[in-house]
Amino acid sequence: MASVASGNGLLNPAGSGTRSPMESFGLQSSNAQKQLPSLRLFVVVCVCCCSPLLFGFSLCFTSPAQGAMEGKAKGKDPEVLPPEGLIVFTASQFSMYAALFNVGAVVGAFTGGPLMERVGRKHALVISGNVHCFAWLANVFTSSPAILTLLRVLAGIAVGMGSAITPCYISEVSTISLRGSLGAAHQLSVNLGIFLVNALGAYASVVEVEGQTFCNWRLLSLFGLGFALVLSTMAFMPESPKWLASQGRVQEANLALKMLRTGDMTLEEAELQHIADVCTFVAESEGASVSSTTSMRTHRLIDYKRCLVVAIGLMAFQQLSGFNAIMMYTNDICAQAGMGNAEFSTMVVMMAQVVLTMLSCMLVETVGRRSLLQLAGFTMCLSHLGLSYYYLAKEHALWGPPWLSLLSLSMFVVGYSIGMAPIPWIILAEIFPVEVVGTASSMATAVGWFCSLVVCWTFHGLQVKLGADGAFMLFAFSCFACFVFVTALLPETKSKTLEQVLWVMRGPSRSIALMDRRIAHIGDPKMLGA
């Protein structure tokens, strides 16, 4: 067998010993230049992105559906109620229905990592799609509050699974030059899902009663079912070549690679062979088969402590940035700024998020991940400070014009959409090798969903105890902490290979030691073909 280069690098086809890490970097930079995406790569990513689209769709399904589900009157006439078949919850039951989605997402995130390591990225996404299909189809016909709540938890589990799996799959099938842009498509799809569920719930899935329109949430559920069916077609898409290689299935990995690339694939095929060799050796040294090394993967995460801190920290800061609080106050801010139709203004804000995330897809490979995150942390901090002052001034009759709140809202939407929303998902899939990325992704995503749950359950209490000004000040501190965290711990990962990222994050000596441990078998004459 040909010898192996250091790290997650390439086989030495000549069998003439190992290359230094910097030589490996040079070869992989050449590899990056030769990676040419096929049309099927973009089709695969589009289908895969139905998972994060369902993320946004499911998360905000309660927004248009709440009035009809609770049987709230609409307009000036208190007698005008939604059709009886749409009224299923009391106010307290609906509150539980909405909140338990996050509990399901935490469970799903913990499930997604081990599942994608065992059955593969593609099949794990298919399973999550099937769960979505069942939940949305049952949602159409069920009226029992208990069953609807259980289905909400089930949808949360499917979303949690998808949020752990999708970034890894997109990163592993992408070329190095497109990895950031295609990775940002994850958050773009989330924002698109949020926009679609609100737009469809307000204008398409409606029923009219005495001149008043109510959201027909059963019809809206059929749209969710349609997106879930598209996600299930992942069964016909290629598996991640790197995952196949990590299972020792090199021939299948090469076939999958040919579906995703055009041009010369020699260097990428050599890299897949190297991944297979390293994972096979590690499994054998642990006394396990290649496909049953979950506990080994968890144990070996200790080699990537700083990477794990960065991944978990970014996912936590994404939820602690105050996005949910800003969205809760959007109607109020727009109304006080003199906008006649506050609900329509909220839709405009959601559409702006979609457009700005599309901008992030273009900027992430030019400006870079780290710079965009720093910009996001800084602008979101200023935004929260502005809103904190605005509500403080409003309470104490100080100078605080409505345009200040609107400006602060706009700054937050810009910062969050181009940086804090998309980039943590990209980083999550870029800083771990294939043998531990599933476990790491599962842990970091679960922490993110747990933080989301904490924010949802505590924000009302924060408002009561601290007031709106105090709550926004707390979020400003969180965003500033995020800026410091990114500046201190996160290197730029744009256009870098895994070894280059680890080289910077761990330092040369520790990186070499880690690489040597991952390929300790290269000194074995049997492995060198001696």
C-alpha cells in the first residue's frame, strides 16, 4: 500500500515516504484548484436544503396558525371566529404546543449525529424526511390537542436531526472553493422557510368568515408535507464520498465523487483512499470494525477540544444573540415608526433576511467567515444598545425618536443575516475531520437548540424583571461577548483545508502530534507495502 501523508491529506502515490504538513497543504491547494463541480452537485444541495427549509417552516408554523388554533376573534366583531374545525387549543395548551418543538429539536440533534455515522448522511436525511412526512400528514387530519402536541414534538425531532446532518453533508460534497457559499445555503433555506410559512399562512392557506380571513393551518400543513416529500428524494442522490471512504467503501466513494465532479479527480480519489486507510487503522487499533466506532469517535473528540469549544460557542451565541426577542418586537417597532400595516412590515423584514442571507452566500468566500462574524457581533451589539436606549427613553419620557428603533432593527437584521445566522453552520462542518464530525455536530447543534429553548422559556420573565431596556442590554452584552470569542478563538477558514485550519487552531507542534497519532501506522512496514 502507498504511504500516507500527514493529517487528512493525500496518499503518496510514489510510496516514497511521508510528506510534511506544509507539502500536504500545497498539494491540497492544487487539489482545490482542480475541483470542478458538476450540475448534479447543485441539484443535490437544493434537495438537501429542503431540510433547513422545513426547519424554518416548522419553527414558525405557529405564527400564522395561532389565531385559528386558539379560536381568537379577528377584527372589531368579537363574534367572528374561525371555523370550528380549526379551533383545537386553549391559550395554555397552545403555549405548550409551541414550546415543546424545541424539546424535540434537542432530542433530534442528539440523535442525528450517531444516526448519520451509522447509516450515512444521505439515508439519515431520508429518515428525517420520512418523519416530517408522517408528522405533517397526520397534522392535516388530527384534532386532538394531545396528538397535535406529540406531532409537534415529532416535527422538532426531525428538524433537530436535519440541523445536525445537513451542514456536514453539504460540506463533504462541496468543492473547497464553493464550501462556504453552499454552506450558507443552509441558513438561506431556513429564512426562506420562515418567509414561506408566514406568506402562505397569510395569503394562500386561508379561509374567509364574514369578511375576515383566518389561517387554514390544515391546508398549510400540506405545504409542509410537500417539502418533506421532496426531502425524501434524497434516497436517489449520491452519498457523501468522505463518509463512504470512512467506512472503507472506497469504490463506492469514487463513484459518488464522479457524480459530483467533472474533470480530473485523481487527487480527490487519493484523499478518499487516505481517509479509508486512516479510519480502518484507527478502528483496528481500537479493536472495532470500521462501521461500529461511535464510542471511539466520542473518545477521540478530546483531540479537538478547541474546535469543540468554538463549535459549541458559536451555536450558543447564535441563539443568545436575541433574534427571538427582536422578532417578538418587530410589529411594535414598525407600528411605532408610523408604518400603517405592521404585519406587512414584518413580512418585509423576513424577506430582507432572505435577500441578505443570499448576499452572505456571495461574501463568505470573499470577505471570509471570521470577518463576517466579527461584523455581525459588532452591529448586533450596537443594535441592542440602540433598542435598550429607545425603550428606556420611552419609559422615562426622554428623547428617543421612533426612527432610532427602526434603525436598530435594520442593523440587527443586517448583522444577523450576513454573519451570525449562516456562518456557525459553515464553521461547524469545517473544523473537524470526517471520523468525528458527526458526533461533534450533534453535540454543538443540541447545545444550540437547548439555548433556544432557554431563551423561549425565560424571555418573558426577563421582560418582567428587567424591562425591555434591560433585556436588550443583556443581549448587547451577549453579542459583545460573541465578538470577543470570535476574535480570540476562531481563525479564518476560507479556502483552507482541514490541516491548515488545525495548524492554526492547535499550533504547529500539537497539530503534527495529532496528525502523527491519526496515521501512526505509516511506520508499519506492512502498511508501507515493504
